[in-house]
Amino acid sequence: MEDVWDTIVIGGGQAGLASGYHLQKKGLRFLILEANEQALGSWPKYYDSLKLFSPARFSSLPGMKIPGDGDRYPLRDEVIRYLQEYAKQYRLPVITNQRVESVEKTGEAFMIRTISGEKYQSRTVINATGSFHHPFTPTIKGQEEFQGNILHSSEYRNPERFRNQRVVVVGRGNSAVQIAIELAEVCKTSLAVLRPVQLKRQRVWGQDLHFWIRVIGLDTFPFWRFGRNAPSSSSVIDLGQYKERLAAGKPDQKQMITSFYTDGVIWPDGTKEQVDTVIFATGYRPNLAFLRNIGALDSEGRPLQSAGISTTVPGLYYVGLEGQRSIASATLRGVGPDAKFVVRKLIRHLR
């Protein structure tokens, strides 16, 4: 008879590690299955210069602060080192190179199968793969004819390969603006947007914006109690001279392209422009196909859940979904409280 765990956590990134922390505190028997060689989630895949939009003091996982000045904005590589140390400090039971292929349910137990052929049984499952594993790129007329490069922002690392090119970045969110401003230092860059970029000041009355978000309770406001996920913001936090650089046209903003042609893009006024590269900073979609056979997803592949608790499959939970319980749910600062809430519900189910 195979060992039956109290729970299996799928995903060893920030959401999986936070879940492991709270499961360990409650003395539960669990494993964390991580698809890659290290339990770092999507962080190694982000662009080199990525900077957190919230200061270190508001960006830690439960039980361990990000070291250093709490008012600074940690870079990608700092977060990667922090996650490595977090897993070591708490000796979390992470098994790497275990990409989940399917989840089945037989009676009260779950059977988790991985691509490598391993099988795990558990009484409950926490899906902690988050919302950032399946890059979304819209289809635009003429795209297949374009002879230049089309990338998703998940493939962007640094500006060097684009030096002296003509680049269009599609999007108006934090990543789109940060990438476009960086590119504008080495090449002619435009942001293709449906509406102009809306900026938020990073500091208000001497405090970081996230201080005030926490003071007024917006960071943890329980939108889920009203039957809906937390809204996502389309505003961009100005991490330094964004307003001045956009005003100077480095990068400039243009109304969203209508189509491609062989050598470039076509703007709404009909102008054709030769372009070398188009980068879509158009976000991600959940990639949860391994949960489809147990009736956990809707027709578009989105999880049927409320506040991280499956509404169709008893014993199935989520941590790290965007808007799951608050506007912070998919962030370093948000996965800890969500994991604590989910583990409390999971224990009630086990009892």
C-alpha cells in the first residue's frame, strides 16, 4: 500500500513555500512537488532587471524577512536567493523535477502522477502553481506574415540583443513599462497601448504607496466574501523617472497596432512602419490542465474556487491565484496570509 500524505502541494515557488510553512507549523505530513530543478517558481524566468514594486518590508514570506534595508526594492536575483534560503531554513520537503501530469480522485483520496512516472497519494491537494506559467499572446491580423521577431515578455532578459533595433512593446502594465523604458536606452521603442499608461506615485506623504494600502486595509480586503475576486489594477507604479521618460518619448506611446505586414506593423491611421521586434507584455493565463479530469476547471480552464477553496472538488485548494482573496494574493506579501487561511480550511476538511 502506497503512503498516503495529508496533502500534496503542487508547485514549489513562493506560494508552495508559504503553504509548506503553514502545513509544517500544524504538524501535517506533506510533500511539495516542484517541476523544475529548484523551488523558485517563475522568478528565474523573469527579465534580469526586474524590481519588486513593493519594498522589502512588505514583501516577505511568513516567518522570515527579506534581509537588508526594509525600504529598498529588491531585484530579481535577491528574491531568488531569498527563496533558496527560505526552503533551507525551514527544511521544507521539496521534491524537484516532478512536473505533475494528472490529478485523479478515487473516493476520499487523490492520486497525483508526474511526467517522470512517479505516483503520490494524498487526502488533500494544494495547487500552488500560481497564475504566471502560461504566457498569453493575442492573435493579431497578419501576424503569420511578419518576418521580424515576436516575443512574449517572459522571453525577455535584457536590452543588449535589441540594440539599434526598432521595437514595439504591446501592453501598459508594470512589466511593459519597465521593459520599454529599459529598451528605450538602446533602441527606438514604442509602447502600443489601448489607453495611455496610468502612473501611480511610488511614495505618498513620505511613505511607500504600499504602506497606505495596508493602513486603509485594501491589501487584505476580502473581496471574495462578496462573491468576486479582487480587482486587478491597470496603474503602473513609478519606480523612478517613469513620468519624465514617457513625457520625453523614451519610449513613446502609440495607439494599439491594428495588424502586421511582412516587414512591420500597421498603426490605426493606416501608417505602415518597419519593425524588427514586437514584445507582447500581455500577461499570463493559468495552466491547470492536469486538474481538468476531476471537474475542477470551467470551460476556459480557470479554477472553480472561492478564496482558494475548490467549489467542485472537496479537498482541493489553491494558493497564489491572482485576486484569490485580495489584491496581493499573487505576490510575495500575499501568499502567506492566503496559505494560512487555506491550511486552516484544509485541516477542518481532514478532521
